[in-house]
Amino acid sequence: MTEVLTQLFIGGAWVDAADGATMAVDDPATGEILCHVADAGPKDARLAEEAAVRAQPGWARTAPRARSEILRRAYELIVERTDELAHLMTSEMGKPLAEARGEVAYAAEFFRWFSEEAVRIEGGHGLLPDGRNRMLLSRRPVGPCLLITPWNFPLAMGTRKMGPAIAAGCTMILKPAPQTPLASLALAGILKEAGLPDGVLNVVTTSRAGEVCEPLLRGGRIRKLSFTGSTAVGRLLLAQCADTVVRASMELGGNAPFIVFDDADLDVAVDGAMVAKMRNMGEACTAANRFFVHRSVAGEFGRRLAERMGALVVGPGTRAGVDVGPLIDAAGRAKVEELVADAVERGAQVLVGGRRPEGPGNFYPPTVLAGVDPGSRLMDTEIFGPVAAILTFDDEDEVLRRANDTPWGLVGYVFTRGLDRGLRVSEGLEVGMVGLNTGLVSNPAAPFGGVKQSGLGREGGRVGIDEFLEHQYVAVPVR
């Protein structure tokens, strides 16, 4: 593995944890320890907070073009180092190298997108309706931010949050997931090389998230939280934000319905299913969780999907020809096993997969289950693994009701040849995003986010920078 940075990044310097603590980073394909990184504690969090607060006034005054150019240089550096970053991600997270390279490109694009948005932060001017005052509107950075990223897309989730914060003129503390800290540390090194001033970005890697994050959110100096992770943790963080009314945006869990109508092109639907289900081994909040297939085509769809899933090669992500890497850890694999076992006990038929292989690593085979009982646990649990659970339906109203019968609402997928039906069902789904005849919705130019308990706010697109900006209104009397 390429040599990586393993210290905390605070105030522009690489430092050990104040108490000298470290934590191991494991290879999920082997269970072996890759390296140890600094394990931050409360004192390190305070130092990072002080650095961010100290840097905020000067960074907010920085010319938008200067912020734009830093992001553009960082974009170019990421692209130049695609192979190095891909190997780093595969080592700590497990995804196959081809998929890791795709994430590098996706991650870099957020920096390019927000480099262009940095110079398009606009205000306004106008006469108020009573004619007595002119109205001047300006937009300014919200202030120091706490960014918390997950382990499943360690590079892209970092750039998706850092890009708009940098463009808006906010300083940051980034806390990456303890399973995958190396990509975030690499990003810090790239941004420093690109010219980001000291203190604008601070990275604290830690296994003690509560000790590090709660004091920051309750302390009154952090003004913005951007979090990607589980709904349960999101609720806890929202409560912590309440004390000092910290502005929050959250991308939380999903329970995505994948709907295949009787008039769907099954080749297109199966292609879409492979993307929506198997991207990142199914370890994605956008992963298709519940496959609702019209009764008349369910058998054929299941047969084709099982054939495609069964042909995928499982193994270490660094091995040539591998399609499916390991799950992130033993707990993640055990969860998938339990969900599959519960569905089978309730009468589901295993069309392919369903049994973990022997040997080291957190591997689980691509699995297709047919005839799944609606009461199965995997119907109301985010699977986060390579398991497609197929249920049947008979009419449009029924499938919409069942698809919306969940507290989550991140994304849904609809496959039909009928434009009217496609638009009607898309509009009827209680989700923030819909893939209509496609299994991929994520794009830096599009707003990403959900409704209900899948989150607050949006990331990416023209609106992504809004989460890091405040409006100020100045009334000027007309003389």
C-alpha cells in the first residue's frame, strides 16, 4: 500500500493526538491491520475548533476567485493521483479498484463543480413595497462547520461537503468514519498542496466520536453541521445541535423501492437493478432495498437478475477481474446474514447466493431472494449488502402505497415504457430523488437528498452551496 498520512491535521500542521492514542485501520478483505492513525480526543477537538474559529474571518474575506482556484487545483491533483487514491480506498474500504477509480472521478467533480459555484454567489437590490427603503441582500458564510462523513464513499463524501464549504468561505472540522480515515487525510494533504490556508480545514480522526463531536456542537462556536450517516445517529446529533441552534443538513438512511411494471423493458430494468443494487456492494444509502415487480414479469425478472448477480466475481478489490469486494466489517456481514436467514424462514426462495464463503475477509455473495414475505425484517431495514429482495404487486395504486409505507424517503426507482405512468408514479413517490428507467441518480450537478427521516437539506447542484450561506438584509432609507 502507498505510504499515507496518519496524523491529525490541525491548523495546517500534522500532529499526533494530544494523549498519544492511535487506532487501527483494517483491510476488510483480509482482516489484517493496514496501519494505525491518530485517535483524537476532546483536547484535539478543542484545538481544531480554535484553529477553525481563528481562520474564519480571514477566509470569509478571501476573494471568491481565490477560493475557486484552490478548488480547481485540488480537482486537478485528485485526477492526477487517481490510481494512488483508488488503491488507498480499496485497501481501507474494500471496493474493487475499478469502482474506486470511478469514485475518485466522482469525488473530484465536486471540487470542479463548486470551484465554478464559488464565483456565482449573488445578492440582490430592490425597492421595498412601501417605497421607503431600498433592500440590499448579501450572502455570507455561515461560519465554522463540523463535517461528519461515512465509510462507504470515503473520498466522495469528503469532497461533497468540503467543496461547498470552501466555495462559500467557511472553515471546517472534518471527522471521517473510523473505518476509513486514510482517504480524508489524503484529501487534507491535497488541499494543503493546492494552497488552502492553514486552519481552514482541520481533520480529526477518532474512534471517540461522542467525546469529540458533542462538545463542538454544544459549545456555541460551530455554526453548521453537515452529516451523512444513519438516521439513528442523525437524531442524536440534531438533539445536540438544539442547545445552540446549530444549522444542520443531514443525508440519512434509505429504504429505496425499485418498481418494475409489466410494460418495462426487462433488459433495461435488470441493467438498472445491477447498478442500483450492486454499486459499492450494496453498501450505499441509494441502494435498491425493496424490489416490487409486477406479478406477470416477476419470474422472468428474477431469473435474469439472478443470472447476472451469480456471474459476478467475489474477492479482494485489488485482484484483477473482481466485481464484488468484501463488506466493511464482520458486523456488517453478520447483519446481512441475519436478514437473509429471517427472509428464508418466512418462505423466501433463494435464487442465487445466500451463503457466505469460507475463509478470511468479510465477503458475502450477491444474493437474490424471490417470494419475500412483506413482514420480513429486510423490508424495513437498510440492508447495506448485496441482497435483492423481490416482492410482487398487481396494480399501480397498490405499489405506490407499499413503496411509501416507510419512514424513509431518499430515492426510488421506476421502470416502465409509459411516460405518463413513469411521471405519475415518480411524482407519487415520497422520496427526494427518482431514477426513471435508470439505476443511477447521483451526480454532482444534481441536488442530492431525501425527505421524511432520510434527511434535511441537499448536497450538490446549484443549491448545494446554499447550506453553507446565510442571507443578510440591509434596509437603506430612500432620501
